[in-house]
Amino acid sequence: MGNDRSAELAAVHSEIMGCTKCELHQSRKNAVPGEGRSDVKIMFVGEGPGQNEDEQGRPFVGAAGKLLTELLELIGLRRSDVFITNIVICLLMIRRPPRKPEIEACNPYLESQIRIINPRIICPLGTPAITTLMGQQFSASKDHGKLTSKGAIAILPMYHPAAALYDASLKAVLASDFQILKKLLEEARASDKALLDSKPAETHETLEKWV
């Protein structure tokens, strides 16, 4: 099952690398499909690649990515424990939020990633990602740290780490929201342990484990 999901995710990423659905592809060096295993339980969704990401073809490898890594480490996680992607896959040459047609062109890729990985928790980072996943009535300033759900998936919106690079006070806000994520993980692990303890030993290997 895991190998099937990995192959399916790789196929989506291969499609992303050759995408020409909107004009953004004309100025990119590399499309940025996302990074992580297909069996993780947490997904972070940002806005789009910056210059560093465009050059390396990887998400969150610049200053905002360094802060994201530090925040993960604060709650005992590594980048390899989560999946990181964006709502658009190509660099915006002019600093602005992605436009609706650009988001809509990329959205099938994001939907495929969510379907394949089937995460327990999605953390949209910044208002463009939050509105894409949750609706236009939501925003980072109003809804960060407020847990909601869509079906079986918990959604925990947060500020984008890049915002904290411009407003240092938001680092503490982000750190606080990551503590909410940590608590959510601890509760989920305890719930999974209770489920394991209630099952016959021969069925334990079929139950998914948390990171």
C-alpha cells in the first residue's frame, strides 16, 4: 500500500514538473511540487515558491523555511516527519499573492497530494493558503491557532513563517500555535495507543502509526 501511494505521489510530482497550465511557468527555473513521504500524517501548505525554492526545486528552503524547520524542532519534529507543499507550484516574479486563476490551475495537484497522503492534520500557512483550503471568510490574523476540521482531517491555520521575518512579534504567535499542534499530536498518539491496546496483537501491524 505504501509503495503504491509513493508511486502515485511521484506521478503527480512528475506531472507538476512539466506543468504549463498558466503563464507562471514561462519565468520559472523549476516547478516546486512539494517534499515529503506519502505516509506522513501532517501536511503544511504554504503560498508559493520564492527565489531559493525556484532555484532548488524544493519548498521552504530560504529564510522562511529555516524558521519552519526551527518551529518543527521546537515540538520534536523533523522536516522528514511532515509533507510540505504550496498552493501554487511556480515562482511569482513580482511579490504579490497568487491570483485566482493561478491557484485554480494548481489546485488539482494539491487535491491529489491530500488524497494520496490522507493526512490527519493540515496546517495552511498564511491567508492565501488558508482561504484556498478553508474559504474566503478565513484569514491568518483572525483564525490562526483555531482548530477546525474538514471530514476526518483536522485543519490548524497559522501565519506564514515569512510574515514573522517582517514582524518579529509573530514569531511568538507562531511558536504558540505550534504548541497547539504539539498538543493535538500528543492527544492523537494517546488515542492511537488506546486503540492499539484494545485490538488483538495480530492486528496491530495494520494500524497506522503517528510520526
